[in-house]
Amino acid sequence: MVKGGNRSFAEMGMKRFVLCLLVSFVILADFGPAWAQPLTEDRMLVAQAEQPRRRTLFDLLFGEEPAPAPQVRQTPPRQQAEPAPAAALPPPKPAIDKAEDATRLAVFGDSLAIDLAKALERFYAEDPNLIVVGQGVSSSGFVRDDYFDWNAALAEQLAADSFDLAVVIIGINDNQALNTGGQSYEPLSEGWTSAYQARLNRFLEQLRAERKPVIWMGMPPMSRSQYSAAISQISALHRLAAFSGGAEYLDIFDRFADEEGKYTSHGPDVNGQNARMRKDDGIHFSAAGSDKLAFYISQAMRSFYRGGRVSVAVVDPLQGTDAATLLRPPFQGLGQIRLLEVAGTVMPLGRAPKRAGELLTAGAPISAPAAFPLEKLFEAPVGRVDAFGVGVSPQSEAEPLNSAR
């Protein structure tokens, strides 16, 4: 009995030992590969995400249950934020139909005239009585008439009667050699100046013969000093030609210069705000600069354009005076003001006024006024302004009245 009991006890111990070995083998089979490889960050994230179920002894003896299907979380799609509504633009200005008999304003010149014509169109967009006719030609001028002859082109426009009022801005391409009569002259030389003035005078004579009012624009300062000096001399020739040809000369140099009279790319616009007036090349005007030019032209046009009609009649303020008989060219506008200064009817603000004695006629003896006797105060009747509180009584002129009475 004892021997049989010991054998059964030994068999049971052997079974337990085998079972423990099996369990150890299962555990080593699960965790052996994990111990063999380094646990990187990616493996940690995967392990945490999957979280597999451990096998138990029950699964080893009776088989594993099928693992449930992994639940996939359905993340709702991200809702894209709706873009903020854009600021509403101001409604465009309604187009205004121009009148059939509207004044036709032609803008002649080079590339500056092209930008100026666009600015004048913006300025007079709501005026039904004025139409802007752009006549600008890029790279043109009065020097290279072989490229574009402005006198011939103007003759064609006058023959077609295509405009009523002219604005001229030109000159940025004229600082080059001028060829005429088989000879070539350097810029601003004596021969160059004579030929250049002849072409300017011919241009203005055609306009004057057809009684077309003209506003001639001066040149602004340029960014390059040497080029700006040459353009200033050319602009001075334009001024002389405009005065002698009966045109209104509009000087804009100071209005686009700094405090020292030099080039500046910025300046006040038509609203008084600091804005960019010139383009990057230092020659042409920006949109704000062209709008400023258009404003100045509108002020100068008041002498000719009166809301639908154009008149070249300029009132002569010297009519009926001795200065009216003087020999003088047909000045208009600013030229007329300078003529008045010469005649003495208009005094500049910087001139010191003359003394009253200097205003007497020449040849008349100038003597010092006689002293006023105090006895004259008693001769004035009481109540008169020059009695000064004393005077002669109307009842008794012999007895003077006492002021303390």
C-alpha cells in the first residue's frame, strides 16, 4: 500500500512539473521576441494602440477564443472654417453720357501726355460737357521729326477740327542731337536752340491761327541731376514760346519739388495726403501725380472752359488806361499778370510800398506842411468834429467857451 501510494504521488508530481514547463514555454513564446528586440518608440506606440489580450492556461488547455474584431473609431470630418466675407467694394460710378456738343479737350505730347489724358478722363468723368481726346505718342518730341513730326500731325488734326481746347506736355525726349538742313547740332547749342524754337513757334502759330486755346505744361524736376538741368533749360524755351504764342503756360516745377527745389518722389496729393507722385524711373508721374496735374489744369482752364463752352476772349484789364497803348504781345493768364506788374497796376507782395510823397506827380514842388496853430481850435463851432471839446459858441462868437464849464 505504501509503495503504491508513493508511486501515485510521484506521478502526480511529474504531471505538475510537465504542466509548469508547458506554461513556462508559452510565456517565453509570447515575450521572448519582445525581449530579443529593442523596444523603440514606434513599437511602444503600436503596442499601446493594439493592446493584445494575454493567453491564459485555460486557452492553452482548451483552445483560444476568436479575438473580437477591432473597433475602428470614426472621427468626424473636420469642418473647414468659412472664409470671412470680403469687404464690400464701393459701387462703380455710373457712366455719364457725354453731350453731343461737348467740349473736346485734346492732350498732345509724349508718354507724359498719355498718363495725363487718363487722369483728365478720371477728373471729368462726371462732366457731360467735356470729352478728353488723347493725342500722346510715346518717344516723340520736337527734335526727332523723322520719327514723328508734331507740326504735320497738328495740321492734320486742325484740318479735321477734332478738338476745341489743347493741352501740351512734351519734352522728356528732346535732350538729344537735332538734325536739320543736313547738319547735326548738339543739345542746347546755339544752332540747336534756334531750330528748336522755330519748331515750337510753328506749332503754336497753327493753334493761334485757328483760335484754339492752349495750356502748355512745364517740366517737373527729374531724379538725375544732369538730365534735370537739361530738361529745365528745354522747359525755359517752352515758356518763352508759350508767352510769345499766346498760350497759357502752367509752371509745375515747384509743385513737384522738395523744400530745396530738388527732385522728390513723394508729395501731397489732391487731398493733401503724402503720396507717391513719380514712378521708379524718376521721370514719369504716378497715378496720384497725374491726378494732381489734372487738378492744376482744371484751374487753368477756367479762363477758357465755362461748363460747356470754350471762349478765347480774355478781358483786357488795361483797356482805357495809358498802358493799353503800349506795344505788347497778346499775353493771357499769367503773362497778363506779369504785364500788369510792369505797368504798375499790380504790385507783387514782396515789393515795399512807396511813401505818399513819392506818389506825387513829377515836377510839383514838395513842401513841408505848415504848422497848425492852436488858435484854430477856438474858431471851430461847438459840436463840430474838429472842435475837440472847445470852440466858438453860436450865440457869442467873441467869447470862447470853457471846456470845463
